[in-house]
Amino acid sequence: MPTGLKGLIAAGILAALMSTISAALNSSAALVSLDIVKRLRPRTTNAGQVRIGKVSAVAIMILAMAWSTQGGRYSSIFEAINAIASNIAPPVSTVFLWGVFWRRGTRQASFVTLVVGSVLGAAAFFLDLPIFGMTKIITQQWGIPFLMQAWWLFCFCSLVFVAVSLLTPKPDPKRVASVTWESPLAVIGRGRIRGLSDPRVLAGGLFLLMAVLYFVMR
């Protein structure tokens, strides 16, 4: 790369990095001050929330700096990001998918699934983080790569969601009618397909592409 272009690329990378860090810190501060402290202490003033948000942002930044020293335990930053996401995403994905496609799902099932899935995801994360030594228990000793860990965790969370939903009272049909599909296949058969820009066609093409890439690159 020419010297001037190298500077532009470096500036772009730094700008993107600063934007990402700023967004993450703002979101974390709002999460702590509004969703946690404000709920536990409803009388907290706006000034108090701002102060708590500032302290939270500083604490989270320090924790992030401490965590960055563990990057050498992964082969690349790509693996580290996806390995962490594979432990966090399954319970959230389970609640979202089952909540949209199955009207029998209940709020109690959503809560239990998020709690149980988060605990299991954290346990899998620490088992696969070689704190002592360099051996990843789940990936290397048990032979389950992080992407398959996400799949099996999703399956377990699905079982939890279905079981708890069937054991708890059925939700009011009127309340869930506007946020759920009539059936899992309603998203496919509802209305006529209108050309290649139809979301069903695009989703089908994306699914086919993912299937081909999986069988080619496995």
C-alpha cells in the first residue's frame, strides 16, 4: 500500500475501533444504571444514574483490558469472538425462535431458559478457557468444537423451553397473536411469493448457500 493510503486505512480502523468501544461502553453503562440499578432502586435520581453509568463504564473498560491479555489462548481473534458468542447466543436464540414460531411458549419458559442457558454457557466457556495449562476440556478432550457446542446448547435450551411451557399456564391468545406466527409453516405459506425480492426466496437462498458451504468446508 502507498504511504498515504496506509494512513487512511489506519485512520479508518481506529475510527471504527473507537466507535465500537464507545457504543459498547454506552450500552453497558445504560444496562447497569437503567435495567439493574433503577429496577432495584426506583428512587435513584437522574444524577445518580449518570454517576453509576460512569463508574460502570470505567469498571467495564478495566475488565476488558484485563480480558484482552487472554487473547493468546485462542488461535485468532476470530475464533475468540465466535467461541464467546457460541456460549452466549443459544439461550437468546432459543427464546426468540420458539417465541415467534410457537404460540404455546410462556414467559416463565423464556425466563427459565435464559437463566439455565446462561449458566450452562458460562460453564462451557470456563471449561474451554484453559486457565490452568493450555488444554481446552470441551474442544480438545471431549472433541466438541465451539460451533457444535452452540448447537447442542441450543438443543438443550429448546428442551427446557418446551418442557417449562407445557408445565405452565397457556398464554392469552390475544396477547401473543400480534407477535407470533400462527404455525411454524405460516411464514412459508402465507401469501403468494412475489418475485426474487420476496423474503422467503432470499431466506431460502441463504439457507441453501449455508448448507452448501457447510458440506464443502467441513
